[in-house]
Amino acid sequence: MDGEAVLDNGQNRAKTELLKTVSCRNCGTQIAAEAFVKNLKVCQHCDYHHYMNAYERLNLLIDGDSFEEYDAHLYSIDSLEFPEYPQKLERDIAKTGLRSEMLSGIAKIGGYPTAIAIGDVGFIGGTCGAVIGEKVTRCIERALENRLPLVIVSVSGGMRMQEGTLALMQMAKTAAACAVYAKNGVFYISVVTDPTFGGATASYTSLGDVIIAEPGARIGFAGPLAVASLREELPENFQKAESLLEHGFIDAIIHRADMRQMVTDLIAFAR
Ligand SMILES: [Zn+2]
């Protein structure tokens, strides 16, 4: 990794170790690591929004150190005795500093106390298992109990096959929690980032009062390879935020640099 930006393990891994340059995943331009981080991991040449981990997203959205984490003790177990699952969990706990694929709690955004949950694609691809379902559900219930606005930042590689039906039922559970929350007239902003696929898209991600995505984010149910196997040619911008906006699936595309202000404005508007 010499010559590239690398991430620390643990709570401080959001602090990128500044070495020399990073290579843009989209256009290949070499970018000074310091400028890359300063520009919120967005390529200054092609505007490609690179992956951010959960702690980086948290820092992007909330006021200072206002975050109080909840349910940090929840973690996945290998109930199906799926081959190599425990090793993968252990590996990604060490890699991300998270105990599960989602960080959740209460923080202030623009001065407004807000319930927040943020996924991390670095933890087994951000796939959705029992823990993410439980954390999302508890976050929604907490928001409702305290009449707080809710922000969920989605990133997901689909449902977690290593947890089988236990993972799949999280769609119904989180969707039911969203329905109760909506019925009570509180306000949910769904922020969708690249990539968000599978059960997340089919449940809580798509149930926001407002759904906003980052530019270029891939959002869908079945991934493009699965869909391509069913038809000869995929349309341009298939499953990209820009195409989904055109078709009314999302409400807005917001540049990463403007996301915090947009979320703050929406919360203020809904009060
Ligand atoms: Zn680029």
C-alpha cells in the first residue's frame, strides 16, 4: 500500500494515513492524498465519489463530537455454521473497528438531535444480516420514542447469505418499523450511497420521506450481472442515481460536499 492512502484499524481508522497519492477508481488520475481527503474522497478531475467508511460518513454529517452510539454490543453469530463465516466476521471486525456492518446512535445535525444509522461496505460487503436489521429497527424505534428525525445512510451488497432466512426476514422487520414511524408523522431522510443493492433497497432504504443519493451511486435490487443475464443490453446509466432520479425512484442527487447542508435544511424544514 506504500504510496497510497490507507486506513487505520479501530476507532481512528477514519483518519487516513497521509502518504503520497491515491489513484482515482474511475479516471485513474493520481491525486495527492492530502487533497483527496480534503476533497472528501471525491476526485477533483472526474467528480467520482469514492467509498467512505461509517466513521468518515458520521464525521461528514454530524456536529463535532455529538454522536452517542447505541447498540454497539450487537454482533453477528454463526447460527447456520456457514463455512468460514466466523473467520470473515473476525477479519472485518479487525479491519473496520466496528462490531457489525452498521454504526447507529443519536447525534446533532445542524444543532438538531437526530437518530442516525450508517452502513459500512467494508464489513462483509455491507451485507445485511440480523444485526443490521436489529440496529435499523432499534434506531427507528428510538427516533419514534423521542420524536426525532431519522437519517439512515445506506450502503449494502445485498442480504447476507451466511445468515439465510434470518437475514431475509430483516426486510419485513425494518419495513414494518418504517411504516409505524411514518404513521406517526416523524421525518425520515434516506441517504443512499454506492453501492446499495438487494434487501436494503427493497426495504428501509426506499422508505424514506425523502430519498437522496450521491452522484453516480449504483442502487438496485438484483445486481447488473444478474439482470444482464436476462436481457441482451442494459440501458445507459442502468441502476445509477441519475437514471433513478429521472424515473422518480429517488428525490435528489446531492454532491457529498453539500450533503450535510441538505440534510440540515430538510430537518429544519420538517420541524
Ligand atoms: Zn477521477
